[in-house]
Amino acid sequence: MRVADIDREIETARAEGPLKDIVIQPCPALLSDLRVEVNREDPEPATIARIASRDVAMAAALIKVANSPIYARSRPAATVAEAVALLGISQTVSILTGFLLRETIRVKSPLLEHFWETSTRRAYAMGYIARQMYGVNADIAHTCGLFCNVGIPVMLQGIKGYEATLAHALAQTEKTGTELENDAHRTDHAVVGAIVAKTWRLSPNVAHAVRLHHDFTVLKDDNIPSTVRTLVAMALLAEHLVALHEGAQENREWELHGAECLTFLHVSGEEIQHWSDALHEQFTGPAGF
């Protein structure tokens, strides 16, 4: 497999397959404007603050995170500009991306009651793991964590009968969710998530990792870029760390492929315990929820 094959698969699924009529919400203008500024050679915190201030709820969420105990600030941030100064541009954009994703793609099913909390925790975990490993862009990892399962609410909104499939997937352990999705709908949330990532013009590495994040054969496929394979392995490890925190049932894929992912990442069991402890405060803080 090559990334060109993945791109063709995504384009075909969008144009001709069972997803041709599904509605993919466009990237919010605020996020597009943020990206334009962040991609400048010398992005201006004041400009980032002005963009964030254009949405009252988004500004409030940013200030809430900045004033959380995680940052142990002696004086609370009273303005968006102060929040951006405390958090830094990279963290600010990560928080705002998560906020805009939740606001754009609504979750309206009791089956996904804590969907965004878990997604945000996964994103924080992937960003944290990336910073421990060096050589992996933490912003890319964080974004990948946010978008890994975004195809689930999109399918829930746009594909008839998907709620029953999702309920089945959550209740059994014999098959993976993507296997059940393909059995019932001839596509799965990894494909849909990759379509969302491409529609929102995220990094190609993110779109490809979202598409492959349940396909662990790619860990041994040198045709796939190392960054993409690393994100796939990190995504499963992040799922495991979140499950430990939430007391959730262990992911079947972790039982089948966890050791393989740890070997690929060169991560030990001792490191997992240390990372789990280190992430506890972020997982229990506001994290933009």
C-alpha cells in the first residue's frame, strides 16, 4: 500500500461509494483563519487572540482552560489575549481546533454521551506521547487524536441504520467496530474520518493516519511514511491510556496489537505507567470540554 492508494480510495469512496451522499461539514472559517496566521513565518499572538475573540463561547472556553489548576497561575487570565500568552500559540490552536470540531459536528446519541471528552483526552495523550518521543510533531499528534473517531458521529448523522451497528459494536468483543461497520455499510468510520480530515485540509499525515488507525499491518509496511505509522501506533497507545483513566473495558485491538505498537514505538511498560500518572491531571481538568 502507498499513500497514493489511500488518497484514491478516499476520493472514490466520496464520489461513488456508499458515502457519496453523506454530508461533510466544511471547515469553520475561524479555524481556516487561525491556520493562515499559524502558518505565517512569525505568527502574531495578538492576531490569534482577535480571531478567538470573534466567537464568545470559544473565547470563554479558552479562558477556562487557561485558568485551570493545570497552569497554577497566581492571577487568573481575564482576557483572551492573556489566555493566549499563557498557553502559547500551539496549545491555543489545539484547544480551539477541538472546540470548533465539537461545535461543527454535533453528537446527539446516548451511545456517544462522552464522545468528545474521550476524544479530547486521546488528543492530549497523543500530544504528550509525541513530546516524550521527540521527532514527532506534538501538534500533528494532538490533531490526529481529535479526528481519529470523528467519522463515528458523521456516520451516525448520515447513514441509515448506523446507530444499531454502533450499539452492536459497543456491546460485543468478537469483531472490531470497523469490521462490523463494513459488514453492514460497506464502509467504516476510519474512511469517513479521513474524508473529514481531507475536507478540512488537515496535514496529509493526519488524514492518512486517521484512515489507517485500525490497520496495524501498516506498521511493517515501509511504503507508508514513518510518521503515519508512528501516529497509528500512538493512537492505540493513547486509547489504552484513556481507557485506564476512564476505567473502560480494554480495547480488543490493544489486546491484539498493543505489544506490537509498543515495540514499534520502543516504549516500555514502566513508561506507560509513568505517562498514565503524568496525564491524570490533564485528563481530569477542563481540557476545553
